Amino acid sequence: MLVLASSSPRRRELLAQAGYTFEIHAAHIPEDPLVGEDPIAYVTRLAREKAQAVFNQLTDSDSAEQQAAKAVDSSLAVLGADTTVTLDNHILGKPEDAADAVRMLRMLSGRTHRVMTGVALVTAEFVEVAAEVTAVRFVALSDEEIEAYVATGEPMDKAGAYGIQGRAARWIPRIQGCYFNVVGLPLALVTTMLESRKIQDR
């Protein structure tokens, strides 16, 4: 059984688009970076912690429902992911409020930044962690464009305060790397991890 440890509708849609059958159990863990933590280390740590937290939740409970689920522990695989935006090695997570979103978009304006997604796969037998990095170029944005975009509310639940699959697409002339990584789940990487472990065949 494949479980996605995320409440993100974008990750759910992407994993379904790739043809996988799965359940959803959102992970609830602190997402603050550690002092001096490298962006790649940050996203891979969070992905692993999310997947491990959900795996533990599904296998450690003493409830009747979860006791029954223990019979299929050997087939349980939990997929965790975390995406962040980095500029000059600084982590730009989800904005705290509209002013924070404006600040981030001003930083990204006219520059190339990197989007990083950590991916973790946890089973009773192993923990596998990997990461994908994509370079994204923004055109120069006016304050009026930024403020109008923030007013739509679209940036508020997204790392770096934008969604490439939404209105911000008009400001992105090019990317280098995996598009789906920028949306939130690098499908080719995830597929390689799942298929190498024969997750869907278990």
C-alpha cells in the first residue's frame, strides 16, 4: 500500500497523474530550518521526517483499525516530500503574510532561483531519500504586478510565494530541470524510487 504523507492538492494530483494508486495521510511536523542548515539538507530532512511520522502513526497505534493494518506492514510504503525555494542559498519557505509574500517576490524579480524538493520513501525494510533541483528564471516585476498577484491569495501556501502552475507562469520565461519539481513533486525521481523498490507490485 502506497501512502502520500502530504495534504498538498498539487502533490496528490501529480501522483495520480503518474498512474499511482495511493492513500493520503497528512504529516504534521515543525518545518522550521535548523540553524545553519543547508537547503538540500533541509528539504530531505523534512521529507524523511514527514514520511517517518506517518509510517509510525500507521504502524504504532493500538487501535483496532491500525492493529488490522499491521498485517500489511510489509507492504506499507510512505512517500514524503518537501519543497522550498532558495536564492543566494537562503531558504524562502511559505510566506507568513501578504507583506512577506511581497518581500519574497521582490527578491525573485529579474533573477534565477532554485527550487528544491526532498523526497523520502519509508517502509519497514528501508528508508530512501533523494532530492531534485530546478533553476527558475523570473522576469523583472513591477511593484504593481507583485501587489496584484499577492492580492489573489495564490502565493500564500506556496514556497517562494508563487505557483508556476498558476498566474505566476507568465513571469517565468525558462526553467532548467524538472517542471514537476517546481510544482511540488518530481515525478521522474519518484517513479524511479518506487519502481526500483517494486512498490506497486508488493
